[in-house]
Amino acid sequence: MKTLYPLSLAAIAVVACSDGTSPTSSLEPSYAKPSDPVISVSGTLTNDFFTFNSGGFTGASGTEFSVTDLDGGFGAAAPSFAAVYNDNSNMFIGRLDNHRVALQVLNGGSEYLINFDLYIIGSWDGDGKQSGKQYGADIWSAGIACTPGGLAVANLLTTTFSNQKTVQQSFPDAWNNGRGGGPAFTGAFAVDALGFINDPTSHTPQDMSAGDSWYKLSFAGTNPCGSGSPLYLVFSVPNAGLQSNYDESWGVDNVQILTDP
């Protein structure tokens, strides 16, 4: 049942600009981006905002993205991580399935603030329970590692998402092996706003489902790799449990990373 379609290994094109916002010591996720900056990030510390609409592979502060395959699905296809929604002026990292996206932040500072948009596309099954039936849970994770390809030393969020109205998801709570959960789309910024409801390259079941859901996430805390050390922000599907890029995929956009001494 878990047929995997090839995707390509790629670094991601980025555009950087500044937008100072204060980090805090809380690791609790916030579901809307800060809009009222209260401090400036100065010196050589990271203060980058990344969209994915035009050229370049790295940000001004030595930040860069990499994408690795978790289950052998890349094959020999050419690099192709520039997915679009609505029109060709809107692009994001995607569409991914069982992949690992790492953002290298060379100037880790002592505290960090990370904001990003997460796009959940296709027939995600959330906690995997529907009308007495049991499906595989669709788990997504964000964490921080201290070395390239290393294990996460700080878990920011491990949860499930559902695009099916009759299937529960864990978000905004953490995944708890299917215990608990709430309605699909809980905490979403928007549903069916990206245009995948009618996209033939993405699977949307005909009854009681959405083609996509959009979440705005924010995390802040102390650098777990040591003050001033590099850190790696990692997005992944930890159980490699998505069925295929056509059936269940995801993307990341508008990534903001700030660090402070």
C-alpha cells in the first residue's frame, strides 16, 4: 500500500531580508507569527527571512537549506523543489513526502526564534482512526540538531495532521500514539487556500476532505547546542509513513530565523 514515488534531492533557492523579533525561552509553539518586533538582531547573528520565489541557495548569514530522502524515493530524477500554488509567483519547498529538510544556522547565538508556514497537502490521515477503521498515522516533526544529519537534541513538535473532516488529528497537541486528538484542521490558518483541491497531481478524496491546510508555526528557546554554536532546524516525517507525494505531501514556506547573543 505504501507505494513511493521518486522526488529529487536539492538545495532550495532563497531570498533573505531582515525582520527583528525577540526570542523567548518558551518551547511552546505559537500558531501565528509575531507582528510587532521589540528588539533588533545585530552584528553577525542570524536575522534572515526566506521566501522561495527567486534565486540563490544561501542567506546572508550563512544559512542554507538541504533536503534528504528518508526512504529511497528520490531515484535519479533531476532536482525539482520549487512547488507552486495558485500561480507561478508563489513557490515553496515541496512537495515533499518522506523527506528531511534541514536549515543550517551557522550563527546559533544563545537564543533563537523560528517562524514558518507549513502546508499539509492531500489526503493526510491524522491519527489514523475513522469510523472504526484504523489507518497509519501521518506524523510530522520539527526539531533542532547540532550536526548535519544528526539526531534532534530538541524536539519542537511531533504531531499529526488530518485533511479529512471525519479523521482526528493531534495538532495542536503532541502526537500521543493515537490517544486523544481533536477535529481535523484544528489550529489551521487557512483550509483550501492553496489551490490543491482541484489539482490532479494531488489526491483529494471526493467526500468530506480538503485539498490542503495551512499552519503558521513559531518556536523560541535557548540554543540546545551551546551558546554561539551552529544549529540545524530539521523538518521531517519521522516514521516515513506517508504513502506518496501524490497522496500525502507537505511543504515549507516563509521561514524566518533569528538569533540573539
